[in-house]
Amino acid sequence: MIRALALCLALALPAAAQEVIVAGLSQNRVSITADFDGSEILIYGAVKRDAPPPEGAPLEVIVTVEGPSTAVDVRRKGRVAGIWVNTASVRIDSAPSFYAVATTGPLRHILSDTDNLRYGISVDRVIRAIGIAAEADGSGEFVKALMRVRTREGRYRLLEGKVELTEDTLFRTDIILPSNLTEGEYKVRLFLLRDKRVIATQDRVIGVRKEGLERFLYNLAQERPLIYGFLSLVLAAVAGWGASAAFRLLRP
């Protein structure tokens, strides 16, 4: 009897809306050529529901773009006998070459620490620095220093309020990729949130690849380093001779 009553109550209550992401990119491939000076990616989408949206906590959206990760050596300089030298260093196991976080609002107001840790959304949760505590005193400061440097270079970006959300359904944001991109796959992650908790995710990929002269020079440097070095010397000598000849012609 009790089970039957509970079933009737469950059927009488309105079903909670299941919200999923339907998203797209303005381009999923970026070509690095000799005159490449960066690229702007439009990330857009909509929220698909099977019922009216729930009342209460507003919908929030977070978009992240992550470039290929590599190990990084971070060094600290100190003054020894009046000379600035490297006094300590740590090796960070993995740090993204580029990382951008775009949100509908202040990150700390729309995302809980628990879900930030679970999904690795903020850049400090993406950097993996396993085992560096034993390498140097205050090893956590090395991670912060790396974040400061790459933020200053424009490679790490926090774009709060840069995701436009219309009528709790349509969203869009623009992410500018810098000119000094690392070749590889750039992971795009999209998150829907309510009450600081992630309720839906979707992943996409942008391929970044050198093309034309850039691809030729890159392959030559990797596969034929001696030839690449010889050609570099020849080009430097020719450029120097050309500049000298032009100076003599222009000199009164």
C-alpha cells in the first residue's frame, strides 16, 4: 500500500528538466602560416530540455579552452655574492600551453570548490605538479609564478562575464587564440551549472597545425637539423651582406 502511494505521488509530481548542451564552433581547425597573427573562435550553443526549466537557482555557463600540455621547469633567482643566479628550481609535470576560462559570472560565485576539483575547471586545477614539494621550499609559489608569467603573456586568461546567455537557453562567447600557439589539439569543454553544481558537460576539439612555409621549416628543423642549421647560417650571411650593401649605396 505504501509503495503504491509513493508511486502515485511520484507520477503526480512534475518531472525535473533534463538539460543537455547542443554546441558548435565557428571553426574546428586553425592553420598556422607565415603571416599568422592569432585567431578568434566563436563558441555557441543552446540548452536542450525535455521539460520546463527548474525554478530557483539560475543557469550558468562555463567554457574552457585548453592547449597541449608539457612539462615545465620553473626556476627561482636569488642574490648570491651580489650576483643574481638560479637558487632553486622545480619541474612541473604538466601545464597547458594555453588556457582560457569564460563564464557568465564571477567564477567563485557560480562554481563550488568540490566541482572545480572534480572537473578541473580553473587553471590551478589543470596544472599537475605532483611531487614538487620535496624539490624546493615553498614549491607552491613556483606554480603561482608560472601562472603569473603566462597570464602576463596572454596565454592564461580568466574571462568572467564573457559568456552571453539569452533567455536561459542560447549562449555564446568569443575566445582569442594568440599568435604564439603550440601545435596540437585544443580541448574545448562546456559546462552547465545550477546552484554552483555542474549538471551537464560537452567536449569539442580544435586542431591547430602549421601549414605552408611554417610546416616546411618545422619539419626540416625536426628531421634534418644539420641542413636547417646550415641554411640558417647561409640566410643570416646573405641578410648581413644585403644590409651592408644597402648601407653603402645609401651613404652619401
